[in-house]
Amino acid sequence: MDVCRLCCTKSWDLEEIRECTKHVLDMLLINMDMNASGIPMMCSDCSGKITTLFQFKSTCFFTDDFIAPFVDPEKRKRISLKEVYISEKDDKELVDVLREQNLCRLCMEVVPAGSLSLDGSGQLVDSVQNMIKRCIPEVNITSTKHDFVCGSCVNYLQEYCNFMDRCSDIKKYETETGERLEKPKSEPHTAIDKDPSDKKWHKCDFCDYKSKSKHYILKKHSLLHKDPWEIEWYRCELCDYKAKLKSGLEDHMLKHEDPLKLKWYKCDVCGYKARKKAHLNKHVIIHKEPWEIKWYKCVLCDFRTKQKGSLKTHNMIKHKSAAEVEWYKCSLCDYKTRLKSSLKTHMFKHNSSSEIKWHICDLCDYRTKHKCSLNSHMMTHKSPSEIEWYTCYLCNSKFKRKNELKIHIMVKHVNPTVKWHPCESCNYKAKLKSNLEAHIMLKHNNS
């Protein structure tokens, strides 16, 4: 097992730091001694960070190069990035958008309303300005006025500073002690890089599934292999509900509590309230800026998410083979799925109308099998002033649902170089993968 020269994490999967990478590190202002103790190596996590930060800094240089011809160092007059951009671009539609919007000083992308202004004051503005001076001192932010920085760039700057801090801490320790540091005090991704053979896996006796948690194998996964009559059910004394796990019953019992006596967890920003603190913690993320959020990142691709559960779902769908997946199987037909929620939806097909627990609207005759569908339907009964609208920052179109806004941006404002999802059976193509899947189901499912 070798040691990463940049973060000192031990791993079986390291790559050599070649000359081209050394030049990139110099450009990133990461000054490490690469000649000590043989061939310098780095882990995949550091390699990915170097690539990401190099692309970010290159983008900042491109923006600065775009501005440079318009700066007159003798007059020392500050120019406006937006005004220069509008004067140079012959795109009437884009110009109309920019009259009401602003551009990020670092990446030159359109920034939404409420983004950070470098002309302002406060701890956050000072912090961002200091990060720019430290990470990209080559960029002269004093040459422009009315500058804004988008959330993505602030996020990159923080990641950049964290990476520089980690490398400088290792360099400082080795300089002061004369010793090679083999393992840092905190290992940021040791769990990812450990040799799988070193882990103690707990295996299921009935299938190929394995887990690092013995408790999960014995208590939860094993229930998938039991018939209903073999399971010790936890039953509600007030209704017909039953659960395989005690925690499931405890969550259910909140529905029978008097709302006036129940302890509610309330959001400080809006009127949202929840019966469980975990639900409130998930909700408050929508009020945070991108750089304030703890992102859960996939180690195999560029995917990132605000929710740990979403990362697990992503890994299950995108990066696991069929043999590695813990399948949820229907007991009445051959259907199987990777997601428990999909199995629940499927089971409605086997129930008669009288067996289904319908979610009924109190204001009209609408009813549905799914609670989320009822929540969506209730939007139709709200006045515009009661709705939390999702606004497009490119054209000010408003939508009741976040997913509708995403689709609108993808269809109306997406870059022409967007990755299309083509149909293998005809000439159809879609910007959204879900639309392609729906097309295949409707047009080619019987072929």
C-alpha cells in the first residue's frame, strides 16, 4: 500500500504524479517537494480535485483575458464586465436577459438575483475576496466594478482553499521535523481507498448481498427473505397499520397524536413545520446558498446531492451491477426493482379499489393512491399569494413545482451543446432521460 504525496492517505489505487501534473500544481500554487522518497504518487480523490480546480482557475483566467483589452492601466478607471460583455456580443435575446441580470466576475455565467456582490460589505464578502486573492491572485478584481460571484464559484474557492490548507499542513510538518508524514491526523477519504479485502463483510445466507453492518444484515435485510407469517410484526393499536421495524411503528404513531399536543419542529425562515427533527433538517437546506451546504459527492462521477439518501440511490442505480444490487421483489409476480418505493407503487396494481388506502382531497372529489400526488394536487386550490413560486432567473417565468422549473430551463435555456438522449429504435431524442424512458414505454414497449 502506497501513500498519496498530497494528502498522505494510504491506498492501493494510486497514480504517478507526472511532469504535466507537476506543472498544473505549480499553476494552482501547490508547492510540494516531489523528489523526496522515490516516485511521487497521488490518490484518485486528489487527482479529481486537481482536475476540477485546474478547470475552475482556467475559466477565471479566460474571463480575465476577455476583460484585459478594455482596461486602461494609466487611467485606472474601473470597467463593468456586464457592459463590456453586452457591447461585444451580438445576441439580442441574451442582451435583453442581461439588462435585468448580472454576470459572475469569475466564470462569466449569468447569476441569479440575490447573489453575492463584491461591492458590498460584511464577513462573507471579505472572506470571498481573501479567497480570490489567495487562490487566483493573477485575477485583478480591482479593475472592474459592480462585481458579483455565483454560488458555484464560491463553492470552488472554498474547496480550493481546503485543498491548499491540507497540502500546506503536510509540507509545514515535514519542513519543521524533517520527517515524512505517512498518515495525517484526519484521513479525509481513507474509507473510500481501503482495500476491500481488508474490510470485514457480513454476508447474507440466502443471497449475494453483503454489508459492513452486522446489525443491518440480521435485523433489516433478512426480512426480505421471510414470508409475511414468519415476521414478528409491530402493530398499531389504533388502526390496521403494521411495520416490520419498531422505528417504523414509532414514526407511524405520530399520525395519531393530537396536533395541538404534538411537539412541532418549525422553520425559522418560512411557515414549514415537521413532526420529526430529521424532516426539518432536510427542509432547511432549501434556504441555504450552495456554498453553505454540505454536499454528498459521488467518488465515481461528478454527481453531488444535498441528501445522503439520494447519494445512496444514485450509487445503487448508476454504479452497481445487477449482481451487487439488493433487489426488492414482488411476491405476486416476477417484478423486481432496486428501489423500495418503486415496489410499493407497483403493489397497487395487485390491489382492488377497496383494498387501497386512498388519499382524498378535502376540497373536491379528487383522490389518489399516492400522498405526494395529493400534495401536488393541493396546489390547485391555493391562491397565487399562498404559493412558494420557483422563478426562472433567465426569463422570470414562475412555476409551482421545482421539477417544472428544471424542465423549463432544460428545454428553453439549455446550452446547445447539451447531451441528448437518443432512442435506439427511431430518430427520437430527448434532453431529459425521463422523457426518453416514457417514449420507449409508449412507442417501443411491444416491439
